[in-house]
Amino acid sequence: MLRFYLNLMQFRKVLIFVLTYIMIVVFFYFAGLPKPFVNSIVPALAFILSASTLPFFKGFWLKHIKR
């Protein structure tokens, strides 16, 4: 069961990355920015990174800063 849960979490992260990437490509394309397929990788990765670290920072905030 744990293995299924981990696979589901990985699938969810990949799906969010792909959908975010597609939306950014579409925006960059219609905005007329150069190389939208290449330039969309960094914002999509940044979004995944920020979403992945939110639970850590929330726990840190609740434990150490907000009293």
C-alpha cells in the first residue's frame, strides 16, 4: 500500500509539472516570447520545487516562528 501511495505522489508531481509546462508554453507562445518550449522549463521546475518544499516551510513556521 505504501508503494502505491509513493507511486501516486510521484505521478501527481509529474502530472502537475507537465500541465504547468503546457500552460506556460501556451502563454509564452501567444506572448510572442522567443523559444517558448525551452524557456518554459525553468518556471515549471520552479513551481514544482516551491510546491514540494511548502510542507517543510509550513512545519518550520508553525514550530519555530508562529507561537
